[in-house]
Amino acid sequence: MTMLIVDDSKPIREIVKRLFKHKASYIYECEDGAEAFASYEQHHPDWVLMDIAMKQVDGITATKNIIAVYPHARIIILTQYDDPFFREEAKIAGACGYVVKENLMELNLMLEQIKK
């Protein structure tokens, strides 16, 4: 399994990498939604873990951009916002999951369920 982590927080990217290093054959990363499309296009990861709040391009927009060209991309929003509005926006954008950062272990369960 390969992953792309898109988050403007290096500490969060490091935590997620540590959490999945035993499951992923390779983990790519970038720090803004502006870089996410190019990174996806270059690597075609099995999973994208996408933050919402980033400086140049937010994660909802980046998700829409990736899904528009790669409709089978599997993107999970990984964010600090436990908000029904953002959950709905993520779903509309094409994300297949939504996890709040304070519940990172839920991400592991979600990946296992979706994989099946």
C-alpha cells in the first residue's frame, strides 16, 4: 500500500507516517493542496490522507481537483474539524472517509474496512 499525506503540519505528517510505516510500502507527503494534484499524478498512491485547512489550496478543493481527473482515487479527509458542514463538503468533493485528527486510531480501522 502507498499513501500520500497532504498536511501543512510537519508534526502531523510525522505522526501519521509513524502510525502507518508498518503497513505502507511507501509514504509520500506534501504540505499544501496546491501540491496534492501533482503529487497524486506522479505517484498514484493507493490512499490520500488530506487535511482541510491549508494555506494556498484547501483540502476540499484539492480533493475535488483530484477526483475530477482520477475518479477512483481514495481520499480520506484527516482534519481537526469535527463539523457536519465539512463532513458534507468532503463527501460532495468525493472523499471516501472523514477522520478527526484527535481520533487517529479510527483512521486505521477505516482503512481496513474500506480496503475490504
